Amino acid sequence: YGRLIQCHTGHAFLGKYYSTFVPTEDPSCPCGEPMQTREHVIISCPMFESNQNILHTVSEDLIISNLLGMEKGIEALVEFLNMTNAPQKMEWN
């Protein structure tokens, strides 16, 4: 559940976190999005699109408050995070 807590608090390997706490790190997503955020990773990142169906079963429109605020949403989010290993430190090439 470590990644779930990171996702919930925003203290995770995400560009938004880096832009505040590690400004020397590139805040962009490897997919090309200029600022990698929790919302981007969960809702719109093409790198994780194939796994978003897990989340759609709980929240059709992928509403973050539904995913983090309901038991079924948390369970689906944990499954998504485990399948994708998101958020994780990614190497930018």
C-alpha cells in the first residue's frame, strides 16, 4: 500500500513532487506531458492507458475523489498501481 499512500499524499515519484522538492529533476512525464502529475498518470497518460480499465469499473470518468474516497475505488487503484508500478522513478532518455 506504499504507492497508494504516495499517490494519496502526492509525495511520490512524480514530476509535480520533483518540481517542488527536487527542482534539478525533470518534471515532465516520459510520454511527453510537460508536468507529470498524479491526475495525469491515473487519467490520461498513454503509458498506462491499457490498465485504466481497472479504474473505469469503479469510476467511469476516472474521478480522483471516487478512486481515493471509496473502498472499491481504493481497491481498484491499488490493483492499477501494482500492475503499472506507477508512480515510480523513471529514467528520462
